[in-house]
Amino acid sequence: MMSNEDKTSHIGSSLHDFLEEDGALEAAKNIALKRVISFQIIEAMEKLNLSKTKLAEEMGTSRSALDRLLDPHNDSVTLETLKKAAQATGNRLELRFVEEI
């Protein structure tokens, strides 16, 4: 019979260590952050019953620019665009530096 320690132990490195060794950690973090931002904007749109076209209009931008903002793999987003999205959805943009652990 296996002990709890045997069930939870693993062979090899963690995903974090693997990505770091592979040089892909920063890219993975960027994608994760962009997914969170995209999810928050989509969630706000649903709450306000805003279509993409209407939100783009409220932001003073194009629908294709909004699609880029919502694309989790496109990390070329500006603070101005984020600010406009926040304002258009009745939110405020909050940025802060967080110490690495």
C-alpha cells in the first residue's frame, strides 16, 4: 500500500522550473496576465450587456483594436487602451509593482 507521501511525490522538476530552464517562463507569465485582463474585460462587458462593437465605440477605438485587446496571445497593449477599456466599463485601472518571491 502506498503512503500519502508516495502519492504526492513526483519525479522531475516543477512546471515553473521547467519553463524557467526552457526560457519560456516570462512568455507564460505574459500570456497568463493577458488572459486575466481579457477575462476581466469580457466579464465587465457581460455584466453591462455591452457588445464588442458598443465597447469599441465607447472606447473611441475600432472593433479590430478591441479584438487585439481581448486576444490573450497579443501582449502589445498600451496603458492608454487599458485605461479606456476600464473607463468604458465603469471601472478604474489599477497597476502596481509586486515584489518577486
